Amino acid sequence: MRTLVIGDIHGCYDELRLLLDKFNPDKSDRIFSVGDVINRGPESYKCISLLKELNVVTIMGNHEHWYLKCYPFEDNTVTSFNFRRLEIEDHIEWIRSLPYFIMADDFIIVHAGFDPVIAFKDNTYDMLVSVRTLEHTGSPWFDGYFGSKHIYFGHWAKLGLFFGKNVTNLDTGCVYGGTLSGYIIEENRLIQIPAKKTYHNIYDETL
Ligand SMILES: [Mn+2]
């Protein structure tokens, strides 16, 4: 049994297919996505369809979180996210069903992180999907994390691939022309697919 954790996908369907081909899962393997499956890239709908088909356990990202907050839309666009309502509306129940984190015996998967000053379970959903640096320290959230469970997260493309003592950032900015990353926990092995193109300007990565 192997465990694959995939970083932010953002509609990069071609790269997702190639990453999964490279992993070549069998029935005993489990696959997780850190969330932000949708938006900014070209094919959010097909990405969700593929994750559903392969029973990929997907964590709520800030883009899915905001999609739900804005749903149903007044019109067909939401300015700050610029996603099209109709593009993924068929998948609304799947998006609603996403967990905000997965806590296993020896690891946690969460989209962004959490404030370690507060017990994990007491962090707000907004914090779990959006934190990078903490307001009260000005430092990355994980600087204050000394827990034994390894945390796999995404959300921070500008930080890029990051292996800390007990944290790993897997958002390597595929949609911004970087790579799509997956990490196989049992093999301590990173697999990556380079983006076919730059789909979105990273300097717009404010959310
Ligand atoms: Mn993201």
C-alpha cells in the first residue's frame, strides 16, 4: 500500500493525468489531494471528474471553500476568483462533501495549515484553508509547529516545494507554469510533472 499526496491542481488536467500515470496506482494504494482542484487553470470540471473516478480523497481548498460561500452566484462570474459557475456546478455536492483536513495516525493533510498556538480542532475553517504567515508572529505558521504528525499541505506556491522537519508544502505552482507535485509517503519519493504552459500569473496569487 502506497499513499500519494497531490499538491494544488487548479484545473491542470493534462498534468494531473500524467502525474497519476506516473504513480500508476493499484487497488491497494490511496491518493489524497490537498485541495484547490479548481479555478485559474483550464479544466476544473475534468479534474474533479477524474478525482471522483479514482476515489481521490480531496481536502477542501480555499478556492472550493470560496466557491461554496459564493454559491449560488448572482451572475456567472465572481471577480476575485473569476471562475464560471456553470463550469463545475454539476459537482457541487462533491465540493460540499470535502473534509477540511484528514488526520491519520502519523500525518495530517490540510490545504494551508493552522495556528499551532490553538488546538488543531479549534482552528477555523478559514484558517485551515488560507493561513500562510501568522498575524501574531509574522512568521510561517509551521515555525511554531512541533507536533509529531507530519503535515502535508499546499496553498503556498510562492514558498514552493518545502520539506521541513515535520511539514511538507506540495504546492509547486503548476498553474503558474511551475510543476504539479505528488509525494509518495512510504517511499519518501517526490514525483513531478512540469506545466505545459503558464496558465495564470503568479503575482495574482493573493488568495
Ligand atoms: Mn492554490
